[in-house]
Amino acid sequence: MLRLPVAIVLAFLVQLAWAQGPSSSSSDAGERSAAGTVSLVEGDVRFLDVKQQVRHPRAGDTIYEGEGIVTGSDGEVHLDMQDGGYIGVRPGTKLNIVNFKAEGGQDDGFLLGLLEGSFRAVTGWITRSSGRRAEVQTPTVTIGIRGTDYEPLVVPEGSGAAEAGTYNRVNIGETEMRTAQGSVVVKPNQAGFVPRRGTAAPRVLDRVPPIFRPTRNEKRFEGLHQRIHQHLEQRRQQRIKQIEQRRQQRAKAASVHKSAMERQREQQRQREAAQKQRRVQETQRQQHQREAQKAAMQAQKQVEERRRLQQDHARAAKKAEVEERRRRRAEKND
């Protein structure tokens, strides 16, 4: 099994920047928006997230908006998309899920960036309304998708497989290839083309070129368009219900979080009030202690003052008694 060189994977991370655009489908900051689920994976397939981390997907894994897909020469991955559509990414492909919003509303839409290689897609409910944005961007053209089964293919310079540029085959429905030089509508069993070099306008080719080759899993697309669209409205309604339930859960969680925060704030206020009350009580205790110490000192001072006065009075009385005795002796001697 051939493996895609790490250098190519890292180069793809840099090249993805040409197709990046602002995301609008994530309801909450930091929440990753699921674009689809892996239904089949074979060979060398790598997903690259927005933090430039590489992972090897397995069936049942989720691919998110903003992530890239790189397949090696033996790699193939198929995705069940959130709008009910289906994408089969072929070997030797570099694809980015720039935007993907499928919540069942009028603002649903997607933007895929195809840098190299090919995929086949059967669209879901997003392309059933002309008001929704559904586009594939390549290095040379923007392809507008209208309810369809289509296959864009980008041939890089020097590949030798065909003239370098963007090819676009339509099996069911139609697409519109647009550049600054003009636009063209590609209808069933037709293929459009825009060369890599020069400023030529998009054109419909005389025949579908042999560069469009089925893969070993191409039978998965037989009758797929009809099967998808038989139950598409039911799936859209289920998605609307799912999104509403998720919003209610988030609102409930936010309410619980808000209540918890309010309880924490109230508990904090109570703690602060208790601390303030303790500080007031401590201040009052210290004030009472100081007043008691002051009163005790004053009482002690008064006791000492009475004792001093008593001592002075005793000394004065003793002195008077001595003087009286002296006077009496003097009188007796006379």
C-alpha cells in the first residue's frame, strides 16, 4: 500500500489557505460543526483539522467544517453529508470542507475547495433552493451546484494525464462554471473545462474526456440520486428537529449554568457579608477591649491616687503628732 509523503500533506496544509473562508455554521464559539460521517475508507486517507493535526479516519468518524481531506494513490473515502448528500473522494485528491451548514433552514449552504484530484457527489437538500449557496472552488473556477450528481476534477501542471485545469462532469441536474471571463452551464452527460493557464472562459467540451475514470467503489452511486431524494424532506425535518433539540439542550444547560453561577455569586455575597460581619464584630470586640483596658487603667489610677492621698494624710498626721509632742515637751521644760 502506497503512503502519501508527509511533505505533501504538510504542503497541502499551506495550500488550503487559498480556499479558507469565514465559518458561519457553528452555533457556539468553539463548537465544531459536523459536515458529514465516514461511510467507507480504503487505502491511504488522511483528515487534517484546523489545528494542522493529521488523523487517519475510520468508518463512522465525523468530518468537520474547516477540515481537509488528502487521499494517496490508493486512497478513497466516502462521506454521508449532513444535508442527506453523499461524496466519494477519489484517489490522489486534496479537498477542503471550507463551509458546511445543514440545519434545514434557508441559510444552509456549503463551499468545498478542490485543489487537486476528483470527487463525485450527489447533493442533498442544500441545492434544492436557488437561494442557498452551494459551490466548489478550484484554482481556476467556481462551480455553482444545482441539485445534481456531479464530478469536478482538477488536473495539476505536469501530471501528463490531460491538459492542466478544472474539468466538471454532470450526470444528473446541472452546474454552472464561473470565472472572470464568463460562465457556462453544464448539463447531464456533459463536461465543462477551464484551463490552468491563460484567461480563457469556461466551455462545454464536445465529449466527456476519458480522464473521468470510475473507481472500485463506483457502484455505490448506481441509483443513489433517486434513493437520496426519496426521503430527503423527511431527513431535513429530522435534522430541523435535531437542531432544535440541541438548541433547547444548550439553552437548558446555559440556564442551569446561569443558575449555578447565580448561586455561586449569592454564596460569595453571603461569605463576604459574613466576613464583613465578623470584621465588624472583631472591630467592636477590640473597641470594647480597649475601653475596658482604659476603664481598668483609670480605676487603677484612682486607687493609686487614693492610696497616695491616704499616705500623705498619714504622714501629715504623724508629723502633726510629732510636732505636738515636741511642743508639749517644750512646755514641760519651761
